[in-house]
Amino acid sequence: MKPFKHFFEDDEPGKIDIFAKEPRKRAEPLGQVTDDGKRDIERYIDNLHQGGNELIEKIVEDSNFITKTGRQETNDYLRSFRAVMADAKYRINWTSFADHVNNRFDNYNIQSDIGPTYGDWNMLELYLPRIKEFVESNAEEWFEEVFTISHKIAGTSVGDGEFLLGIVGNAKKGSDKGDIDVVEGQPGGTMLAGKIVLEVGTAGKIIGASSREAGRKNHGRMIRDLVIQDVEKFQEIQPNTWVEIDALLLSYDVNQAKTNNFDLIKELIQQYTLENPTKAILEKQNSKLTRVIGGLVLYDYIVGHKDDCIMSINYGTNRYKRSDKEGSIALYETRYAYPKKMGLKRTIGLMVDQNFYNFMLDGDATRFRLGTKN
């Protein structure tokens, strides 16, 4: 993304020539702009004189979002964020932005927004007042632009919302699994006693077997298919089918580690299969059977990745952006939970009893999003 590009894209070319001149070199023409474009360029240059460029570099560096070589000039996050901050429609208060950049790790504790077990709030509503402290015009548009900045880091995809969390408060991109670390104190300091690791996702985030893993099948989907197969034929799960289901359940590390987890899942599969022994109900994303299996996949994923908190934000395709298509779930509505702290039984209970998340058990992956009622 080129932060200077938008100055030269008017439908009608302007009449003011803009040149760039390096010391001891001949001036080179950049293009033409209108009077308004000239004023925008002057404002942009003035921003740089106020230390805006250094502040942008500092906040991106402190948030640890580094791509390519790790050098600032080749960092996609730096270039994208600089372009947003240079956009004429956002009036930036650089004095307030400097205060935010220099003090956000001490002043804005994201952990206070996501504790201690589970909850929900709207990310836009929560963070917009904070953003308006330094974005004095079109702050909501600024939020969405920064929310959707996402470039791969070391070949690993970064989801929508992660960079925003690394900008608004005391969060930074993790150096281990690549998730979001929430820290206490300044990023270069040693105050990490309160560090938690966030796994952040929007509509359709993969939490189970992925097609990116060659030949990997989604065991969660296979378990549900076996159940539905027997329900259609016999209205209950057959003994020989349980043998296959047991083998699939034991492919999850949390079931291998604890027998009570394994037994709990089997009991719940049996209970909810008998409760609604029809294919039409059992295969729904929000059925109790699907949520039991999805809850197991989610719990195994969080424990296996050594994360603390899972966070899902209502944003994604147009279908999920529109509240009327999401059971009146608002855009940017956010739900979080601490599966590892809660344990498997409480995690599944949260999914089933409070419609917390829905799960898409596809053939190659398990995905999740904010839950709707049955």
C-alpha cells in the first residue's frame, strides 16, 4: 500500500504540479493535484514534522507485528498503518497519539476486558472512545480499516482484529505460537506476571483439522457422521459404531490425558443423540450434539496451543456482518472464554446451555463463530 498514492487519484487531474527532489539531484514530477490535494499533502508533511512517522514506527514495533525481513522499511503492517494514518479523512491529533503510543501499555489493560472466565461485549463500542482520543474525524471508519489490516507473518496467517488489539492497548503479537500476548508494563520491560495469551478469530476461524495439513480429516465431522448414520438406520448408536467413535475421540490429546474427559464426551454424545434422534436436528451447527463435539475440539485446540483465552468477533462475510442474518448479533460483538481454566465440562456447558458458539464441522476442518439459539 502506498501512503502517497491517494493524492493523485482524482477523477479530474489538478493543475498543481508536485515534485520530489533529493539533495543534489534533479526534481522529479510526481503528478498533478487540485488545491484541496495540495492542502492534504501539506497536512501530511506537517504530520511528519510533528513526529508522526516516528510514532507510527514505534507503535508498530512495540506491537511486534513484523513481516518479511523484520526491517521497518519492508514491514507490511507499518506500510498499511502509515497509509491509514495519512488518509485525509482521518484528522489525527498527534499530541494525543503520542500520549497513547508512549503510555498504552500502562494505561489500557486489555486483560480487564476479558476476565476472569467468560463474557461478551462489543469491540467497537468498547474501543471507539479510546480511539477518538487521537482520531478526531471518522473514527469508526478508522477502526474498521485497522481491524482488517492482516498480513502473514513467517508464512502464518494473521486474523482480522489482531493488529487492532496490538494498537489499542497492552497487547503485542506473540513470539511463540504467533497469538496475541497481553502484558503488564512496557513491552521492553520485565513486568510479564500478568501475561495471558489470546487466540483471536472472526466468523469461520479454523480450530480443528485443516485442509492445509495434507491428508488430514476432521475427526469431529467423522464422529457426527457416524452418529447420524446409526440414527437414520436404528435410532440409536450401535456397539460396533462406538468402537469407531472411541478411536476418533482418543485422537484428541485432552481425552488421552484424562479418562474423565473421554467418558464425559461419550456420555454427552449418547445423551443428546437420544434426546433428538433425527438427522435434521443433529447435523445443525447449533445442535447440542454439534456443540459437544465442537466444545471438545475447541478445548483441545486451546490446551494444545498453550493459549489462555479464546475470543470470537462477529465479523467476516457479508452474511455475518448483517445482524438480521446473525440472530440479531451485532457487528463486532465479541465473546471470550477461558476453556483451560474452566475445564472441559464447563466449557461444553457454556456452549450448550448459553448458545455461546456455533460450530461448522466440515469435512476438512472445524470452524466456529458466535452462537445462535436452537
